[in-house]
Amino acid sequence: MPPNNGEFAMKPNYLHIWPRNTFMMIALPNLDKTFTCTLFMPFEDFEKITTGDKVIEFFQNYFPDAIPLIGVDALKRDYFRLPAQAMVSVKCSPYHIDDKCVLMGDAAHAVVPFYGQGMNAGFEDCIVFDEILDQLNEDVGAVLPEFSKVRVPDDHAIADLAMYNYVEMRAHVNSRWFLFRKHVDTLLHLIMPKTIIPLYTMVTFTRTRYHKAVERWHWQEKVINRGLAFGAAGAACGGVYLLIKHPPNISKIVIPAEQIWSMLLAPQSP
């Protein structure tokens, strides 16, 4: 997506997402004030788009606002520059062979890019390995199995979170309930910052182990959902109680059928 009059075509300090439930397009800003747009979609959908005209038809159906920003000619040309490629997620266990070698980073746990934690997880491998070296007095024979024991659950957890976030980005953000829950989580975090911590905050801004963050997230979801259910039930019971104790005057609320019929049959003034 080229610049518009020398400036970014959209707000630059954001990840722009076009969620379409089963697929999505994202746009990320570059230093030269362009945006890199990436379409994430099942292969069978890519295979249906074989000509430039079909590209434009597809974008008119799903991303019409992006067409003037990218340009019709550029869209027809750039869409076919790179073929659709598979995304890779790697899980293995253990990460070591005796005291001979150990895998770290993408070699051990390549993840899809939707949580932005692939490189961070690799850096954390190094930090954890260094911490275990200190704890076990650099006994490599003990360090390597301990490293596998500690890191495998965390790296598998971030691989699963990355896949989950793809579903969240392309589908869940279209749900009003999901957006409502996000606001509830944010509010509760402001009120109880040490008790309720959003999953993204735990994963991105703390050293909380990935699998521990997932466990805490599931616990928080259960507590908050139950709280909302009890709150809704309490409000409903309170409403019923008030209606019973203070019943409304139905005659003032319900318009008699005869009056409605008279209103319908009354001649209309010119």
C-alpha cells in the first residue's frame, strides 16, 4: 500500500485488520510510509482467484475500502508476485540429546506469527538456559534435560496461543460478546491489577511462563463468566421481585384494541 501524498495512507501506529471470520487481511506500516498487506486464507480460496479481474472482484466483495488505498493496477500486479505459502508450527520433545546438543528458538518451536512471540520465545530460551546453567553449576549433563523439562510446556503453550490468536483476529473480534468481555477484562484489571491480568499482558509484558499464563487465563475466564452469569441472574430476580411488589398499572401502558382500531381508521389530514 503506497503512501498518500507522501504520508501514510492509514494511521501508522496500529496493526490494521480486516477480519472476515474464515480469513483476514492485515496491514503493517513500514519506515518508508508504505504498508505491507498480507492475506491469510485457506489454500482452496486462493486457488479460486486466477486472474486480475477475479482479484478485484474478490476485494470488492470483502475489502472494498482497501482498493483505492492500494490501487487497482497495483492490486492486480502485486497479488500474483508471491504464491500462497503454508505457515509452519513446530512442536517437539525433548529439546536435547544426552549431553551432546540442544535445540532452541525456531529449531525447537517454530510458531505462526499471530502472537508476535516467536523471537521473544527464542530469546527467553537463552535466558532460561543461562539461569539453569547457574542453578546446576554448569553441569551440562544435568542442564540439558532440565532445560527440556522447563521449556517444552512453555513453548508448546505459545504455539497453541499463536494459533488461537489467529482465530481471535479473523473471527472473534467480530463478536459483540467478545468485545464486551475485553472491556470487562480491562475494567477488572484496572480495579484489581494483581488479581485479573489480561492474557496478552501476561504473555507480552511479563516473565510469566507461557503455560502458567494459559492456566491463569482459563481460571480468570471461568471466574469472570460465572460472575457475569450470577450478576445477570441477580438482576433478573430483582426485576421480577420489583414487578411483583410494585406491579405497573397495565391500563396506563396497554392501549385498548378499540383505540388502536379507531386511530387506524381515522381520516388522515391533508
